Amino acid sequence: MLWGYMMGDNKVRFTASHVRRSQRSGHVTVNPHMPKAHQRYSNTTPANLIGRAQRIGGNVAILVERLMRDRPHPEQGYRAAMGK
């Protein structure tokens, strides 16, 4: 557990606690700390979006797959794939 303290006005206040990762690198994203726009897509996966597109039609699934494949990070294609 990591603990955070903040000093101000000669007072020390507890600010946050987070579970510590066992891996040396990487990050842990705490959903409430993310911007609201990012929280909306936090549980979405490329496979999930492609599956939803496949139910509409094969060509839609191909389009969604390409929208995510052609970007540096698949998450950058989520809004376009959702039509937003």
C-alpha cells in the first residue's frame, strides 16, 4: 500500500492510498482519477468493439478493425468506431 501525505498551512493531511504493483514497470490506472471522457471507454476493448460491429455487418467489423489498427494505440480509434 502506498500512502500519500500533503503538507500545507503547517498541517499534514492524508491524501490517498493505492495498491502497489508487484511489477517493476508499468502503471495502474485508478478509474476515478481518469478524466470523465476516458472513464467512458475504460472497460472497452478492441475485441468488444469489433464484436459489436460484427453484429451489424462484416464490412462494419472490418472498418472498426482498421480504425483501431491504423492508429498508434487502438484506444485512439474507440470514439471513431463508436461514431462519436
